[in-house]
Amino acid sequence: MTKKQLFAILDPKTWSASIIPVLIGTLYSGYRVDDYRLDLFIAMLLSAVGVQCFANVFNDYSDYKSGLDTIDTVYDIEGSILVFDRIPLIKIKQLMIYIVVCTLIPSIYLFFHGGILIAIGGIIGFLVAYFYSAGPIPISETFLGELFSGLTMGGLITWLSYYIQTGYIDKNIILISIPLIIYIGSILLTNGLCDIEKDQATRMTIPILMGRKRSIEILRFAYIMMYIFVFLGIVLKILPFSMVLIFLSIPLIIKKIKFITVENISLKNRSNIMGNSVLSGIVFFLFYIIIISGEILRSEFL
């Protein structure tokens, strides 16, 4: 397997879904308790990205093996190397084993510092990543994919990142994680929108049940809810007042979301649709991260 093929199957452009929750959970712990450990942050980041890499590879492996991904149903050549490059499946299995072993190293380090709760959280995250694509009824084939992915990546990763730094989980981090849960769910919803034709025969996802138009309305409402929960956090003084600056990101988000229309949604346009969905969340949380970081620096030096 070449470096280009490895890069394609690990799909780094999706890593924001695991990196951002770790950043938010860690930075918010620094904002709350005025301290955090870099080694625990790095270990948490490596563990979260490792689980996502496994999920990415295993999902591609499962879709290819089940016959869902074929030359007739896939148009993204660079992002579908199993279909177009015909890599032996034994090499993909070896890669997944390698990812699991590499992910276990930082995970064990976290376990020795965070205890049983970290272990339980890690096992839950891995099981969701596995059963998302496997089992009698994979989660990805149901209307629960967005919920499970959102709670695991947006919720669980954020909570564990906060817990490993502070030693507890409170109502504040639960509220902080809700926009992240919504964001991860919106990525999966967008993915289902792009794959609606391919999935119709075998899956019962939200886009298939609700249709394109209503699913796009749900997607747009999801971003509105992200801003509402940030506003609620400011009102409850869980977030600093300076977080109102995040509303400056609205024009940028609208520009990205406008591209996701019934007319544009298709397998051939999948890459652009997914890119706009992921980037809209990155813009939102980049504002979030900069503002929280600014508050930490202000309290540190002023």
C-alpha cells in the first residue's frame, strides 16, 4: 500500500470530528480549573484520532465487502481505493490491527491516569466504531447513525477529554458538548444525503425516511441549534461573555450551507457537499477555540 493509498483510506479530512472535541474538552478544562496537562491532551488526541482511523477503514472495508461500494455507486476515485485500486483485503485487515495496537498505547497511558471510567469510555467508543459498520444490523443502516456518532464523538470524547484533566464530569461540560454532538450528527446526516440513491435498497437512514428537502431543513436547523446552545451557555455564565463573538461566524456558515441544496446533492457531487459540511463546523469551532484560548491567556497574564 502506497503512502497516497494509506492517506486516502485513513481519510484525514474527517479527523476534525475527533480533534475538535478533544480540543474543546481540554481547553474548557483549562478555562474552568486554570490548569491542564499537555501529556494527557496528546494521549487523548492520539486515542480519539486512532479510533476514528479504525472507524474510517472498517467502514470502507465493510461497504466494499458487502457490495455497497462498487464502480457503479462510487465516483470519488481518490477516496475509494478499495474499489478502484483493488488492494488485497488482507492488507486492510493488517492495517486495522496495526491501528488498534497503536491506539491502545496512548489509551493505556490514559487508563493509568484516569482509571476505570476512561477504560469504560474507550471501550464504548471502540464498540460504537465497530458496530457502526458491523453486526446483524449495523448502526449505519438505521436512522440512529447520527445519534450514536454524535453522542460518541461529539459527547463522549469531549467528556473524557475534560474528565482526564479535571477528574470529574459536570453539567457544564455536558452543555458545552451539545453543539459538538449536533455537529458530528450533521456530518453523518450530510453523508447520508449524498448516499441516498446508493443506500435506498439496503438502509433506512434519516435522509431515506425524511427525503432530501426535509433532511436539508433538519441540517440547517441543526446549525441554528448550535448557536442557540452557545447563547444559552453565555446566559448561564458557563461560557464567557466574549463568546458572543462566535456569532460573527454566521455569514461564513451560511455561505457554506447554501451550497447544500436538493439540486446539488448527488454521488458525483459528494466531495464538495461533504467538504462544505465539514468546513462549516470547522469555522464555527475555530471561533470557539480562539475565544476560549483568549480567555485562558487573559486570565494567565492579566
